[in-house]
Amino acid sequence: MKNRDDILQIIKEIMQEMFEIDADEVTLEARLYEDLDFDSIDAVDMIVRLKEMTGKAVRPEDFKNARTINDVVEAVDKLIAA
């Protein structure tokens, strides 16, 4: 994962594979809970998957304010840069 576009692509793949959400619906503006029907258990599953993919310790509190896919991309980008 080198840049935000790479991160977005990986998140699209995770959403499609784990949650059966069409990749076309996973846009930066998409709201996790309202548009993608995400719930707190889905969020935990995604955090675990991101930890596996980045090899970095992912703290749930880093993602607690994430409301959109863009927020998730930002959080992962900061995690990778740290």
C-alpha cells in the first residue's frame, strides 16, 4: 500500500470479500452505516483485517470516529506512515 488510491482499492476488496458489498458502492463519500449498512461487528472485523494487511497494531479508537470510506482511508494512511 503506497498511496491513498492503493488503500481505497484494498478497502473495496475487503468490503466485497467480507461483507458482499459491491465495489462500485465503496466510494470515498460512502457513509459506512447509512450507505453501506455497516455495523459495529463489521467494523471490528475490518479492523482485524487491516491489521493483518498492514502488519501494524490497529487500535479500534483510531477508527471510532470513521463515518465514511474516506475516514477509513485517512486512518489507514496515517497508520502506515507512523
